[in-house]
Amino acid sequence: MAMKKRRVVITGAAFPAEIARVLEAHGLVIEAIPGTLDRDEIVSTLSGAWGYVQGGSERMTKDVWQKVPELAVICFMGTGYHSFMQLPENPVGMQFTYTPHANAEAVAEFTIALMLDMTRRVTERANEVRAGGWSEVATPSLIGARVGIAGMGRIGQEVARMASSAFGARVAYWNRSIRPELRGLGYTRADSIRELCAQVDLLSLGLAYKPGDNDGVIAEEELTLLGGSGILVNTARAELVDPVALREALMAGRIAGAAMDGYYIEPTPEPHDDPYGLLAMTPRLLVTPHCAYLSHQAVHRMAAMAAENLLAVLEQRVPPYPVPALGTC
Ligand SMILES: O=C(O)C(=O)CO
């Protein structure tokens, strides 16, 4: 009897064709859907599928997950696997994998781009010209600025390296644990995020988001300490910043501006439908569509790692990059 073909749904940025062909050569049927599936599409699309390579911004919630029990494996293309942490016990033995560190350089590069944009106001000035304006105003600079990094994982360390080596930024950081590899690099260690906020011109978040643990770690007090010329750059997860505190800080001029890649709701609603009231706050708030990790190189690396995970599950081997919080699943 012919074996039923195993269907794999892939979402997100264009999945490299040569990696898709490798998967097809192993008998998998690839259904690549560019972008993010919305809540209504996700269950119908995943229904009957064997594998799901999540490259879009879908959130795997408990109600979705329970409706697709045939799914054998979810391969998340990224590092921040927090949405899986909210799932209950996994009695059906579904496997969860991810692609640790594959996009760290890309996210760090984009973080620097946002720092440059927020200090030199590139987007703001370009929008001004588009609207018929032409003003000559000097801006702060990233060169020699005091850059603070909360969370010195792979991305935080890359941001520190790029900011200090390319721009002579003076780097200070906070990290939950001591990281011996940071000694001798000339960075200053703060004892708390608040202490860090009080010392820097720009604060970049490199923290892993842990639901129920560090939601809103950046709140009113942190933003006030950052100060009226301070800039917040969040390329980690929106939830790390308290949205009410951010809105109030921006409105009151308690910080100079904020840039965030990704939002509390993804994809974002129209600004007038935004329950957080932040999306209309241009030019002091810059929001990009959770794209920091999407360089061509990073997508290729993530796809290759996701394919390794997928093929391991197919061949009943332990996948090389299982989501740690869920053990081997
Ligand atoms: O790697 C990550 O966590 C990303 O932001 C992609 O979702």
C-alpha cells in the first residue's frame, strides 16, 4: 500500500528553493505560504499536515495546537520560542524545534540601523522632505554615544561589538548572570537594569522574553531614568516594555524616542484601531514589522537548520535543535 505523503506547511519570508528541493527529495510535500497565517487560516491550513515550519509571526496558542493533533513537528525559524512555553503538557508527543543563534548577526545589524535612525533621524527627515519640508537641524550621533544593552546573549554581544568597534560607542550592559567572556572587552557592567538606564544615551534590549517572568521589565521608572534625551531600541519582544508606560513617556517627553521591531499585536492593526495607542505616535516612535532577523543570509541559515530538524524527526532521530523548555518532546 502506498504511504500517505507527508505535507509540510512553511510560512514567513520566501523559503530557499534549494532547501525545499532537499525536503521534497525526502518525500515531503512542501506547501510554502508567504507571510503570516491569520487566526482563522492557521487551523485549516495546518489540518492534516505532518510538519509546520513557522517562519511567520503566527502564535501557537493552546486552542490552535489542540486542533491539529496530527502535526508531528513544529520547526520554529528563529530563536525566541516563548510562544511554545505557554503550551500545556505535550501528551501527543509533538516535537518542537528552533534555530538558535542563526539570526543573531542580522538582528544586531538591524538594531544598529535603528540606533542610527533614531539618533540621526533618517526616517523622520525623509518623511519631512516627502511632505514638502526642508529643515536644517543638528541631531545626536551614535559616534561615541553611551550604549546600554540589557541582556548580553548572542544578539546583545553582537550589538556591543558593532557599536563599539564601528562607532566608538561606550558600552555598558546588564545581564542576569555573570558572563566571563565579556571581561577585558572594555564594557561596563551595571548591577541592575535601572542602574543601566541611568547611565546611557541609548538602551537596547537583548533579553529573551519569558512570559509571566519579564513582561514589562521596562516600565515607568526605567524610562524616566533613561531620561529626556534617551532612546529605547527594542529588537527583542514588544512585551518586555510596558505599553502604557511607553506611551506616557513618549507623550510627556520623558524619553526622546523609541524604536521597536515587532509589536504587541502582529501583524499590526491600523493605527486608529491600535488598543495601545502607540502606532500613531510618529515621529518619536518607529515600529518595523518584526523583520530584524530577515536578512537573506539569516533566512538561509534558519531554513537549513529547520530542514535538519525536520529530516531528523522524519528519520526518527533526535532533532539537533529541540526547544529546550519542552525537553526532547
Ligand atoms: O528569532 C526570533 O526570535 C525572531 O524574532 C524571529 O521570530
